[in-house]
Amino acid sequence: MPERIEAVAWGAVPGPPGWYEPERVASGLRVLSGASNLVRAAEAGSLLGCGGIVHDHSGTVFPAAALAAPLLLDIARRGHPPNRGAATAVGGLPVTPPRRSVPRPTGG
């Protein structure tokens, strides 16, 4: 797995300046692929979800997610139980839709 992670030039993948941090992708995938407990899986999720393959606060998915998807699927299939669950959610974090304003019912 490490050689597959390093084979991608994450810095050459485009992403929004100031949000996309390509160094977090390889680090997050390496940590996740070797995670044998929930703490390490959570660390990987933080790396991937906070500028690696997604920007969790805005719900933005970066182009790097497309390249990371096959690696995440492989981790989900072959990894330890903690990283299997984390790998099935984008960036190891639950994917939440962007917040939308929902009209509140009025009395009556």
C-alpha cells in the first residue's frame, strides 16, 4: 500500500488554494492503512478530512478524493477493523451535507 500512496503526485492534483493541503493526503492514507486502533484511524480521518481530500467545514470534496478512492476501498477491504470503518466514509469522517436553511413551521 505505501508504494501506491507514494506513486501519486498529490501536489500536482489541483485543489482550492488555502483549503487543499496535498501533504495531508499521503500522510492520512499512510496512517489509515496502518491503523490498528480507533485513535490512529481518527488521526487519519483528521488529516484526510481537514484539507486532505475534503474540507469538512464546507463540505467541499477535492479532486484528490477521486485518486484516493481506490486506495480507501482497498483499506476498507483489507485493513484492521478500525480503519475499515474509517475508510468507508470520505476522509474517515461521516459525510454531512451542506447546511441548508429549513423553514420552521409557523403556529396555527
